[in-house]
Amino acid sequence: MVTTSGPQAAARPVDAVVVGAGLSGLYQLHRLRQLGLTAMVLEAGDDIGGTWYWNRYPGARCDIESMSYSYSFSPELDQEWEWRERYASQPEILRYIHHVADRFDLRGDVMLRTRVTRAVYDQDSHLWHLSTDTGLAVTARFVILATGCMSVPKDPGIPGADSFTGAVHHTARWPREDVSFAGKRVAVIGTGCSGVQAIPVIADEAASLTVFQRTPAYVLPAHNRPLRPAEIAQLKARYPEFRRAQRLSRGGTVFEPPTRSALEADETERTAAYEAAWDEGFLNGLLRTYTDILTDEKANETVAEFVRSKIRSIVDDPATAELLSPRTYPFATKRPCLGTDYYATYNLPHVSLVDLRTTPIETITPRGIRTSDGEHVLDMIVFATGFDALTGSQLSIDIVGKGGVPLRDRWAEGPRNYLGLVTAGFPNLFTVLGPLSPSVLTNIAVSLEQQVEWITDCIAHLRRNGITEIDAAPDAEADWGVHVAEVADRTLYPVVDSWYTGANVPGKPRVFLAYAGGLDRYREQCDTVARNGYTGFLLSS
Ligand code: NA7
């Protein structure tokens, strides 16, 4: 049921509401339609695209190869779309998403500029009542949160930000109109993947660029380039087989898995393997050299030191090279970054690096940024300070489940759900790419299809069998939480403060937020649950 507030409210039945019109939400709409459901997508933005709509900062680019980071559900789409670059830029990905929306005629069921503010479950009717910031109210049997893993920008919490008289931008809320850096003294705060991509592009144009770094990233070269017609044709010729391999893979990308420990190899052999990976330019290239990079600190240190040696060889000033060298956390326990000319940018005379560990920011002033070392006078500040990842987008909606329990209370000590899909007490509410699922540890284009397809099959099963409610059983949910934590504990991930552990947001519970067991194992578990009649779920009519 859809109503606007007021007596003349129009009404029409809706089987399902999808929240978010990014890659996940659009595919979910497509699948629900194929099922014959009435479905609508509610999207806060002015346009479709999700992550690729919002993150339009200079240099924004995917760090998975374009021919892998795309939908696989339509062989025709695979053949007709032509990617231009090895790693697609944000505008190219947005064009692709628009093409898909047009090709599958999806726009008609997407309501833009409509932010879902509240969702309340009515236990008697087994229906969700959604409220939005436009006054539109919607009632639906199923709700699918396709709200993205990285869609709530993190408040950097730096005092004085409002007092700055120059321009301020956040990479994740970049304006649609052109932003010129010409002749400007620009600061970038943050050196995660967004900062790493933006910094060289801003440096190209700005009069001066000052980078404020708290923690250095491990940045690997993307070796981005235009795709050659022959390689496009070659992959297209075997796309069906390639897509199948992606689906069955550990992380949604196809590669030969390593077989040996880094510690079994001698230094010459290791260095050769790392050099080869460095030259290939894959985000996970170095991770894939040996079996134990993510599980053994000593093995990890061999890669970490290799990256540091690369930094030293690129950056002219040894002191700057040292500041750029990560030493406080193992390689890849925070997401590594794929960069283009990132380290070389620090050799430019108008680019400087401020180490916030030794000279922290005290305040933003009307003229610029004051650290413990003095004031930096600026015309523009760019925050590249990241996101309230994985749980932020769900918790920004006031979701109230069975018995009037708010999701914020249920998740007070960290997210809880079964298979990363449904939280106990919040029936018929599914999440795509949410916490405790493989999501950000994989090629999300592959993960989202797996989850959307599972959710669609599940809804089809419920409808076929006259079931009106699916909920997670509390014990299955608890077991899943234990399993996710156990799998993470076998790796080096949980020991590090990062957005993977929620540690980047003050006050956020510290929990490892993704399923590190691999998409292949995850898929198998989801499929087994479905095959066995949705074990671990409570079904009722
Ligand atoms: P990230 O990876 O969370 O990076 C944020 C960066 O901003 C990181 O270097 C932070 O340092 C820094 N930061 C955050 N808050 C502050 C404050 N208050 N002061 C100084 N520096 C700060 O976000 P990105 O947008 O770059 O990338 C997110 C993901 O999006 C990326 O991994 C891809 O998957 C796509 P810290 O490390 O916390 O010390």
C-alpha cells in the first residue's frame, strides 16, 4: 500500500519495497518483477547509482577490473556493453548503471529523492509500514535493504569545521557540478582509498596540496589503461565460463589460488613473486602470492616490508617516504588501495604531507587547519574521512521490529543476523551486502547477485507455500554470529582498528563486520539452508 499523507491519498498494493537504487537495489527490483511481484525502490538521491552516484570525487574509480565488476545475470548485457578502461572510473560505472536501468526498464518503479526514515513491523498483519522524508507512506510485505556498505559518511568530528570560510567537500558527497582546484590551496584529510585516488588528481591542478595523514595506507599501483579491443573480444568470447568461475570463486574474482606459505619460500623467490604481483596491478595480487599473508604475522611482514621498499624507491625524500610507510598494522588488514601515481605525487614541490600522529589537528579555523605545529592557511578542505561502514545505512533508518524493539537496540553491541540476511525479530526484512556477510571482502558485484538471487528464491518459496512471515531463529542467529567471529579470528583482521571492525567510528561497537570465510563457502551455506527448507528460519502463515 502506498499513501501520501492527507485524505486524498492514492493507494496501491506493494508486495516489496527495496531501499536504495544502487547496483543491489536495481537488480533486486529486476528479480522481484520477474517473480511477478509489485515492487518499488525508494532512493534518497536525486538519481540512481548508489555508491557510484554519491562518490563522484576526482579520481573515483573501482578497484576491481571493470569486466569483473559488473552484473553477470544477463549474457546479452555482457556482450553489448563495452568497458573502456581496465579499472572503470566513476562516470563510466554510472553510465553503465543508467544503461542497465534503461535496458531492463527499471526506472518506472524507482522513486527518487525519497529517503526512508522509519520502518515499523506490524505483527498482526505481517506487514512493514515505511515512512519517508517526503510524507510518502508505504506498506509492504517484504522490505529489502539495499542501502550499501559505504553510504553514510563518517563525521570527522574535528572541532571548528563550521567556522572555515573556504570551500568544504566530503569525497562521499561530492557536488555534481565541477569543482575547480586551480590556483587554490587545498587540504585533503584522510588517506584511505578515497583520499589515495583523489590526491594525485587534485595535485595536478591545485596551487598547493597539503595532505593530513593519520594512518598511511598500503597503496598498490593500479596500472590502469584503456582496454584493448582484442582483450575485450577474448573475454567476451568466454564470458559465460568466466562468470561461472567468478560465482564459484572465493572472493568473486578469478585467480589461481596460492599453495605455499610465504615462509617456505626464500627471499629471492618471495621478492620475485611480489614484484610480479606489483607489476600486474591487482588489489589482491600481493595477497594471492602465498597462503598465509592474512593469517601469519611473519608472512604478512614480508609483504608489508616489500611495499615499504617500493615507497622508499619512489618517494625522493626519505623522511616523507618513512611517514608514508605503514608500520602500525599488517598488510591488507585495512583495505589496501589501488592508486595511480600516488606515492610519486609527494615528489611534487607544491605537495606536502602532515603527519597527524606527531602534530595532531587542534581545530579548523576560519582560515584553515591548525595543528599542534601551527596554522595551515587554505582555500579548500576535502574530507576523505570514510564511512560508518556496513551498519550505518541500516541504523540511520528507525527500524522497529516485533514487540516494538528498535534495531538500534538489537544491535547495541554489534550487528546480529542470520547468514547476514535477516535479524531475529525483524521478519521479512532482508539485507543485501550488509554486516556479517562476505560483502566488502569480495567483489561486491558478485556477492550482491548471490544475495539478491537467494532473497528472490526465498520470497518465491514463501509465496508458493502460503507463508507470510520469515524470521531468523534466535539460536541460528547466535550460531552465525559465533561462526563469523571464529572465522575472522583465524585471520589478522580483527586485531586492527579499521572500518572492518567498526573502530573508525567513535562509540561504535568493536566487532568484525564481514564474513571472512569466502563467498564460495557462504554461497554453499545459504544454498544448503534453502535446499533444506530454510533451516534456521522460522516460517509462519
Ligand atoms: P577509509 O578507508 O575509512 O579512510 C578514511 C581516512 O580518513 C583514513 O586515512 C582515516 O585515518 C582518516 N580519518 C578519518 N577520520 C579522521 C580524522 N578525524 N582526522 C584525520 N584523519 C581521519 O575511507 P575511504 O573513503 O578512503 O575508503 C572507504 C572504502 O570505500 C574503501 O576501502 C573502498 O572499499 C571504498 P585512520 O585510518 O582512521 O587513522
